[in-house]
Amino acid sequence: MPTKHIDAGSWKTVESLTLKAVGLSGKLIKETDMIRLLIAKGAGVVTDEELRNINGFIPRYGVLSWALDGSIEDLGTVSPDVFAECAATNGPFMIGVYGQTATGKSNFKDRLFACLPDSFKENLTIFDPERPISDEERINLFSIFFEEKKSVIFVEHSDNSSRLITRCVNAMVNSKINFFFVGDVGEKRKTMVDKLTHVMRQPATFGYIGKNRDE
């Protein structure tokens, strides 16, 4: 049997439970038997979240949220429990969960899904590929939300919300779908925005119109 170090506090727990087991059973119980029992019991009830946080994991994902009126809000590292409570009472939503590798973004998606009511899950699209999202796939997600008015969760690797928005704008510019993007977009994005066929004058909006440009 491999020899592993057990800290003093954990070993004290093993000794205490071993003595308790001896008193309850009236039989000689070895500490190794108690360790085996504790591992077997613990392995059956430990959660993925506890395993993920075993060394003090700190989530570093971000959540970008769209509303049907086109407004965007960067919610930062919002708790999935908090977002689920809000979403369940405010109708359909679309969120992009972004972050680098091992930042907790997919875990946020899983926990959010678990927190949502079953009736909400029926009209929910979840997209979490292990590769970059294509322009076509991105446009399809926007169509599901803005046209079909169904909730969407997509997950992708991105350093920040600004980069995620830029990818969405690029997808719109390259598509045959009309979109609007209004607000302070900066000079680098201004050339892309100028190519769009429709602009609505309201602050900080980024939305989907849905008419084919060729029509």
C-alpha cells in the first residue's frame, strides 16, 4: 500500500472515528479500515464543484448578456444561481460566457442549467464547442434569440468582453443579415459599423434585425 502523508488534523479525525467504531461495534478496528471507509463514502458524495475548488479555485469567467431590445451588459463573474433567479422572471436571454482555459466558464453553464426551472429549459439552446465558433454558427445563435425569442447560452474562449463583441460584429459584417450596433465603438470598429445597412439611434445597443440584405 502506498504511503501518503496525512496532516495532523485529518489524522485526528481518523483516530476519533476509529475509537467510535470500536465502541459501537465491540470489535478491533484498524485506522486503515477507517481510512478506506471514509474514502469510499466521500467519493460517493463529493461534487464536481468541490473537486474543482479543492485548491481554492477562483472563477475568472465573464458573462456578456443581451436583451431583446439589443442592449448589452457585461455582468462580470456573476453567480449562476443569481443569474438563474433573474432570468426565470425576465423572459428569454442570450449570454456569452467567456474566459481563458480553466476559468470556470463551462462550469458556470452547467450550474446555470441545473438552476433553471424545467419549463425554461425546453426553449433553451446551449452551445459549448471545443473549437472556435464560426460566423455562421454565431449568426444562427443570434437568430434563435432575436427571431425565435428563445434563450441562448454560448461558451467560448476569449480574453475579455470587448474581444467577444468584436467577433460578433465581424460575423455580422460578413453575413447577409442586417444588424445594428450603436454606441462608442472606437475608431477600429467604426469602419465595420459603417458597412452595416441599418443603424438605430439609441445608446449602447447591439442587435439583430433579421432581413436579408439582398431583399
